[in-house]
Amino acid sequence: MTELSRIRNFSIVAHIDHGKSTLADRLIQLTGTVAERDMQAQILDSMDIERERGITIKANTVRIEYPARDGHTYILNLIDTPGHVDFAYEVSRSMQAVEGSLLVVDASQGVEAQTLANVYQAIDADHEIVPVLNKIDLPAAEPDRVKEQIEDVIGIDASQAVEISAKTGLGIPEVLEAIVTRLPAPKGDRDAPLKAMLVDSYYDPYLGVVVLIRVIDGMVKKGDRIRMMRTGGSYQIDRLGVFKPAMQDIAELGPGEIGYFTAQIKLVRDTRVGDTVTHEKRQCETPLPGFKPSVPVVFCGLFPVDTNDFEDLRDAIEKLALNDASFTSEMETSAALGFGFRCGFLGLLHLEVIRDRLEREYDIDLITTAPSVIYHVHMRDGTMVELHNPADMPDLTFVDHIEEPRIKATILVPDEYLGDVLKLCQDRRGEQLDLTYAGQRAMVVYDLPLNEVVFDFYDRLKSVTKGYASFDYQMIGYREDYLVKMSILVNDEPVDALSMMVHRDRAEGRGRQLVEKLKELIPRHMFKIPIQAAIGGRVIARETLSAMRKDVTAKCYGGDATRKRKLLDKQKAGKKKMRQFGKVEIPQSAFINALKMDG
């Protein structure tokens, strides 16, 4: 059993690519937690997608034993958190489970948008923060300037910042000493009834649901009967252990410790993230406040390419929703695509990652519909309807006005790219709120409509600033605007998977782009196919896909023109009849490629 004063719980927070996972690797390596032969880069990132993209998606926990210079051995529980704005919910959950943070800042790039967002979450959680300047071995590193920037922009004392290079291992012992001396020990009462916070959980095909907990008060042993206070389920603990990063069994967990248990929990929905775990016989009086629920901002439909895979998709989504509490889903049906799910995500990268994981881990081929956001449709009778899917838009005669979600976007960008960024934001119907300077970099704050951002705003921002801009956003509410539903008609039949909400001023351009793209993507049939974009009953853009036709006049050598005319008219009548009864097959690839538009 570890004394409370010998435990330190902390998380590593930083912007993308500032070296969080590399620092975690060095801390694990230096303390000998993992044998040298098992060591690999990004050791805590267990998913293939994380390794391929070089990003952290899931917050990962590891327990490190460190013999400090004062002669005592300390237990360090480290949580490595993601840096991307889409996974901010993972970060906020991790913050609640620990008492301190290492704030890693790249000494060559300085403070960026996500650094600010993550450090404010740490400040909200009352953390003690130790600034760490990484990559000081680079020729472009400017530690003194970055220290000033941390003090000016964030407002925390950086005079004692630890200077390190996580790649070469320089300064890592100083980081470990700073963790032990500058971060607070956890508080807790060993004799009180068990009170533990359910921080995370994931599905293991052999063990069932593995639950990660942080013990606040009391003790938990193998074989105890525990109770989840929110869901009311009660279970017997089979295995109790800690991550070193591999699972290692342990006899008991006391206050301040972070570990996991398995209890033959079969159903994913029985373990709610943020729940309070207590003993069934001796329960604690009040549950912990839990986490603020995450608010999904981007929605899209996920449909299996083969309709027989629907049940598999349902199981896969349930298991993933356990791993990722910020992902929501509900069933929906579409005339074009059959049965599927309407899923909510925290952003486009989150959407891509979930789709990749479903395709790889569960081997299901998916079709994704156009990403959309929730609109508030105010009716004439004073009621308000939430519109998740543009295909469900009510009749306009009953609609008074439509409100769209707005976000407050903070963009940090080097001076020379400022003009391009302002133009991009203006093109996306943005309103400038603020423009300030931090050294050589401008900080622009914009009020932007969320539906203009979900398509490819982040990619465009990266390309106009050569990758130097950093972007962070938060929801600020809803505002009325002149929005319309644009439907796509193929052979006079509406295709509900391609309908979208657009601003009236942008509708013609958007519609023209989409019908031109569909003309290239839909294969030719035996009859002529009109492809139209329409708002209500008014067509705003049209392309016609010509028919495949046989040369029926080939057998006429010379002769009267009326003979040719007769054959052509006969063919024309046949094509007309065909068009009335013919069905247009739109290939799955056309749906996916049509939605990759927005050039």
C-alpha cells in the first residue's frame, strides 16, 4: 500500500506535435518501467491509426516507479492526453482524475491555440502546472522568448520552466524531480467508504469491459462487490491491476491511486464515464459530480455498403461508444442507402478517426453522408424543432425562421499569413471580434457559422498558412440566418443522402459544383438523366447526362431522309418510355466522392 505523500498524479498537455508522447516515452524509459527490448516510439499509443498519423487519440495511463534524489521511491501516475481540438473531451476527463499538469511547449514554435485551450482546462481543474520547454536542441529554439510568451499569453510563472529535449533525453531527470517536488500529493481518507471515479473504459474481447478508475477515498480489493451509483449495476471484481503500460495485477488500490478492474461486465452501456464506484454494502453518501457531458457538433450518417452488415455495425458502434464517450449515435433510415446510424462527433478529424476504426477494427465497409450540424427550426406556432438531418426539414409554409449554430474561433497565425486567414474567414461568412499580437504572431478571434467550418475549414486554413496556423473553437450559441434546404434530384427523384442546408447567397455556387461533380461520377444509362439542384420547387442548377445509344441509322444506305427520321423517332420514343420506368443506379463511390467537394 503506497503512502499518499509518495504518489503523484499528473497529465501531459500540449498542442499537436509539441512532443507529449515522446516525453512520456522518455519518462517510461528512464525509470525502467518497460524493458529496453520492448521499447518503441509512441509506446502509449496503441492504435494503428495513432501511429500512422502520429497523433494521440485516446488518453493513456501508465504507472511509473521513480526513486527520487531524496531517497524515497515515488509512484507516478501519468496520463498522456491528445493535443487536437477534436479530442478536447478526453483531455478534460483526464484532468479531473489528476492533481497536476506538465505543460509542454515547443521552444521553437512557442504557445499555440491548443496550448491555450488545454492549459485553461488545467487551470479550471485547479491544477498545479509545471511548464516544460521541449526541443531546445533545435537550432531555431528560443527558450527565453518562449518563457516570456508563456508569461504574457497564459499568465503563469515560467521562470522555473524545465528545458528539455525529449528526443535526445536531455533534461528528463529534472522533469522527474520537478514532478516530485513541485506537484502536490493527492488527498484521501483510507478508512472512509470507497469512492472512486470511473475515468474511462474500453471493450476487450477476452476480459469484457475494462474499467479505469481513480480512487478518491477508501480501499478496493480483488473479490469486492462494487456498485455503480448512476447506473445502479452491482458487480464482483475479478481482476484488479495497474497499467505499466502492460496490465499488471495488484492486490488492492488505495486513495490517490489510478488502476483498472474487470468484473465480467458484458454490456457497454453499464459503465458510464464519470460515474462513481462504491462498495455495495458500505456505500459513500454523495456521488462525485462527474464530467460535463460533451456536446457533439458535427453529424453525419454512417451506412453499411452491404445492408446485411447492419447488425455488425450496431455492435461495433456500441463497443466504440464505450471507448469514446463523446461519440453519439441513433438509428436512421434513408431511401437511397437503407438502414444506418446518425452519428454525432466533436469535429471532422474525430469523424474520420471513428470511420477508420469501424472499417479496420470491425471490418465493415461504410458510406458516410455529408457532415451537417444541428439547426433550430422555429415554427409559426411558436414551437422549436431540432433539425439533425436536412432530409427531415419540415414544410416551409409552417416555418417562421431557422437558426444556425455559431462558434468563436481563436486562430494564432504568423504575421505574413494574416491577410489570407482574414480573407478565408470572410469567405466563410465570419465576423471579426478581436485581433491582438503576441510577439510576431497575430491572434484573431472570429464569430463563424459552424456549418461553414465542418466541411474543410481546417484543411484550407492549414494550406493558406503553410501549416503554421493553429485553430481552436468553442460553441457560442445560435443565430438566425437566411438558410435553405438544397435537394439534389437525379432523374426527377430526390436523393436524400445528398440534401444539405446552405445559405441562400451560396446556394447557386454550391449546387452547380455538386451537379457537375455528379455528372462525372454517375455512370451513363440507356436513357438521358437530368441531374438537378433545387430549393423547394425551383431548380437552381442542372446538368444532363447523355444516354448511351446505338446508331440505328447505320443500316440505311442513302435513301430518303424520312426513313432515317422514322428510325430516330422510334428510338426516341423507346428512350422516353425507358426513362419513365428506368431506375438510376448511383454507385456508392459517387456518394463519397460527391461529398469531398468544396474546392
